[in-house]
Amino acid sequence: MATLVLLGVMTLLILANMPIALAIGLAALSVIFLERLPMMGIVQQMVTSTDSFSLLAIPFFLLAGVIMERGGISRRLVDFASSLVGNIRGGLGHVSIIASIFFGGVSGSCAADTAAIGSVLIPAMKREGYHMPFVAALQASAGTLGMVVPPSLTMVILGVTANISIGRMFLGGIIPAFVLAFAYMLFMSFHARRRGYPRTARPPAREIARRFLVALPPFGTIVIIMLGIVYGVFTATEAGVAAAVYAIILGLIYRELKFGELPGLLAKTGKTAGMVMLLVATASLFGWVMTILRIPESLTTAFLSVSSSPAYVFFLINILLILVGTFLDPTPIIIILVPLLMPIVQRVGIDPVHFGVVFAMNMTIAQISPPAGVPLFVAAGIAEVPLGRIFLPVLPFMLVSFAVLMLITYVPWLVLVVPRLLMP
């Protein structure tokens, strides 16, 4: 009875368009009152869940992304990506994908990637006569690459929740991210030929070299993060601090960021980080109630009663994550479902790092799944097209993402080879 109340109240509140953090928090409270659970547990659970040094990485990586976006970094990355692939038919679409990988390695946030790259490229594609609903779907899908490219905020929260090495997950996401980007580019090539999109002239070698040198400093952020974590110089949280400081220095050097703008950027970062932490707190309370109701044990038994094969269990987990991701953001999904799924993962012998990267890949599909995908709203707003017109063009990208998801699920070498080489 309590389980039905928990899930039913949450579902009704979400359908009523209540903010996710409040919906899951009120659902947990309804069961606490119904079952007369200790009220002190509410405060303890919510405070304990957010009292984590590792979670400090979130506001710092968000701050680095906000400063890089304001400091003109996205435009420089777009220029360099354009010199690499702009001469291919439909080149601006390919630039969108490549630039999103570059910027994803800076911000770690799919919404930031979609806004930063989309604000530069979507108007340019509109001028070139691209089909705008497709452009919005493309940019939203490319923006999700930041969830797999290090430093992924999804992986940070997942690592804290499931006690998985964040550094190893960062490394494990590198190959899958480039495989997914390549798959998007193949589909973009097919669409560009069918639509007859134009090519852009390749700039001279001297110009390419100049754009590379201009874009080189932003790539330093990725180097700082990855080398620092891999060689144990600092933790993921300290890497976030280093990235934010580096972003400020870079913005000042480029003279596109002024000291007077920092308070506003800090406030913007604080607002976003506050929403994330509220989600973490209420989702943790929701997870605590589920643990008391013994839902994890019931779910484990149900999964393993069907089959104990890792391949079959992993397939069921993927389907579950995609379905739930259609309605919820990644953060509550992690806090709610990961404590339920980790016992199953450990029971069947799935590598935790492999599971973490596959989980992040599932979230890329969830973030472009109508109707709740945040990148879809961002891209639709920039492209000035109704959200409903994006739903059909985004379906092929979802299918491409699902194909790559199945590949990395059943070829774990693609995920584990880099962590085993660099962090044995």
C-alpha cells in the first residue's frame, strides 16, 4: 500500500506540472506521515545527502562553463571546428557536433552546451537555409554529448551516489562519446545529401593553424581536469576549482570578461547549483523511504527471477532508465534508482565503471526524449520553432543513440580500455 502511495503521489504531482524536486519530496512525506516514520529522519537524510565534498564539484564545473560561455570560448571552439569539418556537405551541422564535444569537455552540462554552441550556430544554419526543426533536434542531441565527455556532472553525482571512481568514469566516457559523435555525423551526412545542404570553403592552412592556436587555451581546461585526476594531483572537486579559476583567467586574457560581471555569473551559477542540490536532497529522502519499504530488495528479486544473465539484466536496466528518463531529470533518477540498481549490478558481476558510463549514455537519450528533455526546450527557443515540431526530427537521433548504447553495453572494452590503461 505504501509503495503505491509513494509512486502514485509522485506520478500525479509530476503530471500536474509540479517541479520535480517538490513532487518527489512531497511523495516521500506522504508515506512518512502514512507509515508514521520518524520525523527526525527527514532533516537528517536531506542534510546528510548534500553534506558531501565531492558534490562541491557541481557548482565549480557549472561556474567554469558559465564563464567560458560568457568569455567567448564557444565562438573560438566553433571557428576551430569549422576549419576541420566545415567543407563537408552540411558542414555547419558537423561543426555543431564537433564543437559540442569540445565545449562539453569544458562545461560538463548539456543545457550549457546546447545554449553556448546553439546561440552561435543555429542562426548561421538558418541563414544557410537549413530545415530549422531538424537543426534544433541536431543541436539538442549534440548538446547531450557533454553528459559523456569528461567532466560530466552526471558522472560526478553518480560517482558520489554509487561510490564509483569519478576519474575512471571520466576516462571511460571518452571512447563512447566519440563513437556517438561519429554516429551523429554519419546521420548528418545522409540528411545533408538528401536535402542538398551547402558546403563551406576550407580556409587556408595558415588560417586553420591560427584558429587552432586561438582554441588551444580552452583545451587546457580538459588537460587540467584529466591529467590532474589521472595522476592524483587533485580530486574531481579540486579539478572543478582549477577549471573555474582557469576559466576566469582565460576570460580576462581574451578581454571578453570583466571583473564587474563576476557577481552576476556567480549568482547565475548559484541559482543552478541550488536547484541541483534541492533535487539531491529531496531525491535522497525519496530513496530513504524506498529503502525502508524494502523496494530495492523486491526489485532485485524481480530482476533476477527473470534471468541472472548480465546481458539480459543490463538490457532490462537500459529499458528502465530510458522509460524513466522520459519524465525525470538525470539527478533524481540517479538518487532514486542507483541505490536500487547497484545491488543488482554487483550481484550479476557488471563492472561499476561500465555501469556508470552506460547509465550516462542512457541519460543522453533521456535528455532528448519528448516531452521533458531540457536541451529540446533550449534549442527550440534559440531556433524559434514550436517544441512540437522537433519531436519527429529528434527520433532518428534517439535511434542512433540507442544503437551506440547497445554497442557500449555489450562491448565493455570500449568503456574500460582507457581507465585500465591510465588508472589501473
